[in-house]
Amino acid sequence: MRISAESERTYLQKVFAAIGFSNENSALLADTLVDADLRGISSHGIQRLAWYVNMVKEHTIEPKNEVKVLKETATSLLIDANKNMGQVACALAMHKLIEKTKKSVVSIAVIRNSNHFGTAGYWARMAVEEGLIGIANTNTRPLVVPPNATQAFLGSNAFAFTFPAEPHPFVFDGATSVVSSGKIQVLDKKNQEIPGEWAVDKERKIVKNARKAEDILATAAFTPHQKGGGVLTLGGIGEDNSNYKGLGNSLVVELLTGILAQGSISADTSVGKHDFSQFLMTIDPSFFGDLDTLRDNATSMFNRIRNLEHLPNTEIKIPGDREYKYYAENSENGVSVDDKTAEDLKRIGQELNVPVPETLS
Amino acid sequence: MRISAESERTYLQKVFAAIGFSNENSALLADTLVDADLRGISSHGIQRLAWYVNMVKEHTIEPKNEVKVLKETATSLLIDANKNMGQVACALAMHKLIEKTKKSVVSIAVIRNSNHFGTAGYWARMAVEEGLIGIANTNTRPLVVPPNATQAFLGSNAFAFTFPAEPHPFVFDGATSVVSSGKIQVLDKKNQEIPGEWAVDKERKIVKNARKAEDILATAAFTPHQKGGGVLTLGGIGEDNSNYKGLGNSLVVELLTGILAQGSISADTSVGKHDFSQFLMTIDPSFFGDLDTLRDNATSMFNRIRNLEHLPNTEIKIPGDREYKYYAENSENGVSVDDKTAEDLKRIGQELNVPVPETLS
């Protein structure tokens, strides 16, 4: 079904308030999910709600806890999310970083005791809307098998990077692994096969059946057990195509998040504290040159790439092109909600006495 | 043939001094090439010498030019390499960044009008030897075809990242593309086939013949012409395995180097100025926690990864494992020099009246 973004927002705000978040934080959380749905990143949209509500019930998330700034300088922040949502800690951190970077050219924040933070791109876009470069990383539940390994250990470890450009900023946002587990969940819900080399079983054989892959991942991510196998690093199944570079990218995120924060590494988030850690950075490009000139130069490079000679019936897309196209379309036509999520919304609405969004005709 | 690292160093210092570099810069340049050869990164070792010497002759490199600091704050640097080698500018920049970061937690440098800077890892390791996280990026000649495209446009755009660990630091260092062009040159010299999906022709068909791939790349990189085709982004030939993520990684480097520096982007370095740009960053992890604890936690994570269940007769390697193993072996046994490079060394030695290194028996 399709619902309007505004009805999605109203519903989400009421649900978040009903389970204990402040009005301000309820509005923030709703905005991060609506924003993801508008951008076509439905894996990080309203379909996460049931998971968030459960984590509040299980006290993995504590909606009333205050986020604490543990250490702060002109260029750096160490923040304790204090088991509240990642979004709550990241909004505080990113507002502070934007201020700091406008004075100090660069600044960084590390967040511990955190939870899911929505899309990484949301935080990196906050910076670029102020004319800054934004970077956001998080570790995740264990999902990814290193080269040659037959067990999941690494997180899908998101990385987002933004840079000013027209008609929209450069927004590179995604898992460092070949795909996020969300992409496999979506295929599973649609009963479709996996088109590429995304997941392997305990013998490191490619898994094409999305249901089977989803079963492997859910066990590794949400239980103390593993069936063996998981998602591949970017670069594929063998070392021939440099899948160790995908490992490197993933480990960079793990070092900047779980290790710097002294939180759990991805491998240890399926049991115990279930905490994630985040790393945020902003850079002021205008230290290096006139912002309009830099934006124009980036725009011109992207246009040259879009117009390179290419295979017939294909397009060359710059990171961000897809999400801004969806944003325009979905703002007009409403966001799409799958059947399983629609049932969740009804159930949660009944439980908390919140009216569910109306289906658009 | 094999030569001792010390004889390589002596020879290189004398050659660099003979073509116009100061004694200090000659020692630095020699060290970056010897270091690469010791670490088994022969693509960035003494085999680059003939290329460097030619660029000095053609005035792409100006060995007597002074590197200039254009702007400087407590956290940031904009540097004009003034057509000297990238190594000369990066040594100045990295020394300053290490000092700045020890006071300010994080600092960044952008370098314009630069040339080749050796391995990215050399600069990132300088930081980690001081207990800091080091990051180094450079753009390069145009070699890489974006997803769906049939023309080279992007550089192989190196990325290095270091983090303290034992028995050696984490050193992730390499091209953001599936491979560097150096790996294809090495296969070509050995008359071997390309084992993976590394390069494509003008119809975006995989090229297995290293000679043919090298011909495509040399034309794109060193002439105003293109034969079509080039190296693939990490993630392979089709979008199914997320090769657009490889594009994203490459563009992040291009934005931080060519665009921030207002130098040439990779696509434009095959003609005209031939300038590269570099981006360096250091972060002080000890702001976030006790350095020994962070190092121990990283070490323990890496050891757990090395010991994950894996396929028989394989190893799980952490970035850096390979280069520190080679470093130990080659320090003992000398570094390997291929026949073509040995001829170059002889020719250059005769021209400049510098005795060539003796072959180890």
C-alpha cells in the first residue's frame, strides 16, 4: 500500500511518544524514518518500527535516558548515548560538529552505548546542507564473512560521505559489504532470488535463495548462534577480485566505531549489551577554496561522468542520483509500505491506541 | 636479480641528487622507494625510477622548487607542492599534522600541484608510528571506468588508513579500484593472464590478456587518446555486485584531492599540467581512550578474525600482514628487481655516472 509522508510522520511521532520518547525526540525519530522511505531506502524506513518498539520493550533502548557529553574540545566529542536511540545522540553530535567545524575546519565525534541510527546518509546530509563535507559511520550486528572465512563476524558497517553539488549534493551512503542485510530481506519478502554474489553458506558456497540467506543472517545477527556463512565483503567470493579491499573498508569503520568508542565490536552485538557505536566527522571545504567554485567543479565532474560513453540502455549514476529522484517521486505519490509492515503498523497502532495512516487511493 | 636494500638506497640517493634534488629530499625519495620494495609493493619501488627521471627531464617534476604552505591553522593546511615530488610535500605536511593532532585531536592537509607520492601507506604509517590514526589519499592518471561506462575517467585513487595494533599496525593501503595498474604491469612483464575481472575493453568485455590491458591503460593514462576500456571499480563488471560502491569510494578520494585542491581531476592529468593532488589526515585515538587499551582491543579483534573458521588451505589476513611479512623477509634477503628495471638502472647509472647496485649472489 501507499501512504502519504505526512500521515506516516504523524503516526510515527505518536507511536514514539507513546513508548516513552520526548516530543522532540519522537519528531526526530519520525523524520529519520520518513526521510528514508521518501528516498526509497525502505530497509531503513517505517519497516524498522516493529524492531525499535521491541527493543524498547526489552530495554535495549531506554527512551528516557539522557545523552551525555563525556569529553569535548574545539574539534572533538566523546558522547555516551546512554542506551537511547542512535538518532538522539547523532543529532546532538552533528549540531555541535557543524558549529565546531565552521570555526575549526574539521571536527569529529565518537558515540558509545548507542543503538541503530537510521541511515548514515541522514547525518552526512545535515553537514552538507550547511556547506560542509559530512561523514557518518556505524557498526552493526554481525553479518559479514571475511575473505576465506565461513563465519559472520563483521558488521555491514555503514559509511556515508557528502559533498556540495548541484542539482543535489553528492550522497554516498551504504553498507561497506556487498549489500546490506535489508536488501536480502526485501527480496525474501517478494519471494525473489538473489541476483548477484551476495551471501554464502557455511561451506562458503553462494546462496541464491533469499529465504535461506535471510535465515543465516537472522541467526548470526540476533542469536548467540551461527549457522555459518553470511554476507560477502565488497569484491566478491574470491581473492582474485580483491575482496580483501572490502574487508579493509569494513575494518576501517569497525576501528572508528566499536574500537575507538570502547563499545562492542559488531561480532559481539548479537549477545549482551547489543550496543552500537558511531563516528561522525565534518570538514569545511571553504578553508581550501571558494565554496561556490568547489561546488561548481564537483558538479561539472559529475556531469562529465554521467555523460561518458556507456553501454546502450544503461545509465551512469552518481551517488545520490537515485535517492533524490525517489524523494521527488515519493513526496508527490506517497511512500510504499509492504504487506508485512502494514500488519505491524496496525498491531502497534491498536496496542498503543494510535490511528494507523490511511491508504492512499 | 636481488639487491640489498642498503645498496638500493645508496644508488637512489645518488641518482636523485644527480638530477637536482637536495640531499635531504634525495634521502627521502630513496627511502619511500626502498620501503615499498621491502614491503613487496614493487609496483611502487625502484621500478618507478625511470618514470621519475623522465618526468624531471620533461619538467613535470621540478626538483629545485620549494614547497609552499599557502594557508595554515591549528587543524588544517593548504600546501602548494610547486611541481616538486609528492613525497617532498607530504613529508612536510605529515610532520606538521602529527604536531597539530597531538594538540588538536584531528587535523587535515590538502596538497595541490603535486606529483606521485609513492605508496599512500608510507604517509599513513608515519602517523601510526606516533600513536595516531593516519589517512592518506591521492588521485592518479585516468585508468578506471565507472559502472556501465566504456571509457576510463577516474584515477585508481589510493586510500591508506592505519591504526595502532600488535605485532604490527593495521595498514590498509591500496587503489580504490579493483586493482592498481601496477598489478597488471607486473603480469604483463611475466607474460601471465589476468586471473580476475580487472579490466575491460571498449565494449566493456573482460580483458584477460595483460599485454592488451596494459596497452589500454597506458594509452588512457599517458596520452590525450583513449582506446576505450580500463580498470573496473571494486565490485566487478555488473551492478549486481554493487560496483557503484567502488565508484563511490573512488569519487570520495577524487573530491578530497583534485576537487578540494582545485587541481586537475584524474581525468585531466593525462594532458597539460599532469598534476596530482593529495589529502592527508591524522586523528589522536588517545582522546577517546587509553592508547594501550585501544591498541590491545584492536589487536584482539584482529586475532579473532585471523582465527575464524575458514576454508582449508587458506588464511585470513588482516591488512598489513602481507607487507610486514615481506618487510622481514626482504630486509634479510634483499629486494627483487625485474630484468626490465635492472636495464633501466644500468642505463640511468651510466647517464648520471652513478654505480649500479651489486647483484646479491
